[in-house]
Amino acid sequence: MAGMCIGSWGHTALPAENVEAALAVLRSPQAIDALFTDIRLKDDVLGGCELGRAAVARHPNVRVLYTTGNQL
């Protein structure tokens, strides 16, 4: 849903189904301006917060928006 909204606003969304897919996008030569991630996102090793840190390490100017659909 977020990807559709972002696309409708004229931006390019690069959706990823899990942390590994998101890391692959971050490793690509594609310019990344923002990361929208779920803080409750969990994978074998990394979660949403760690994904945000990885994004900033690779793309220092990236803006990270943390959200969740789960109750904390």
C-alpha cells in the first residue's frame, strides 16, 4: 500500500518483501533517498532498526522513516 501511495506522488518505490531483499536494493547502484521500514520487521539476523542503520551506512544522506503496524 505504501509503495502505491509513494508511486502516485511521483516517486519511485522499490519495495522489498523482507530484510534480505531490502539489503539487495540498498547494495544496488540505484540512488536511495528514503527508507520506509517497520521497526518490528524481523529476519534471521536483522530487523527494521538494523536495516535503517545499514541504509545510512551505505547511503549517508538517506532519510529513514520507522513505522509499525503492530502495537508496541
